[in-house]
Amino acid sequence: MTTYERIQSAAKKRGMNLREVAKSAGLKSETAIYRYNQGVTPRESTLRSIADVLNVSVDYLLGKTDEMHVAKNEDPSTPELIAAHWGIDLSDLSDEEKGFVMGRAQGYVKGLVDAIEGRK
């Protein structure tokens, strides 16, 4: 798979579209991600941001490994801690389902913050 296909696949597993991934990664639009399908090489910093949003490693996105593992700087207990804070039990969910929940939660919270900052 190409970098683009890996981003698209990881996003789908997290319940996100490319626009949500791009926005959460701090990109102006998803166009940058689409260019990776045309052979454009992503910047390291951009790829790191995308990997962090998708909770995968840069090596996975680059095709150096087929293991879609948690990025090294991510704490795997984060979904449980956040859910517990909100009074939600994730114990019956698979890691993939937890990733989906976290992807949606990150997008939601970021949207709220952006809306609040837009009013200032």
C-alpha cells in the first residue's frame, strides 16, 4: 500500500474522513493528503502529525512495517482515562473500537475549541 492508502485505511478504521484527519493534524485542507496519492513525498513533520492523529507510527504510514501499532509518544491508556473522566466504560471495546471513539472525540473537541476561538 502507498502512504496515501495507509492514511486512508487508518482513517477509516478510526471513523474519520481525510478532511477530519487533515484538520486534526493542523493541515489547511485534505488536498495535501490527496497529493500523496500522486507521488508527492510528505514532510516528516506533516507525516508525524497525521500519524499522531491516527494513532499509528510513521513507519506504518511509510510502509516500513505492516503493523498498525500505537505511535511511540501515545499513552495507550489515554482512551480509558478520558472515557473514565466522562463516566464512560470502554472495557468491552476492542482496541480498534477505542481508536474509533478517540478519533471521533478528538475531532469533536477540536471543533469545539475552534468554534470558541473563532468567537474571540
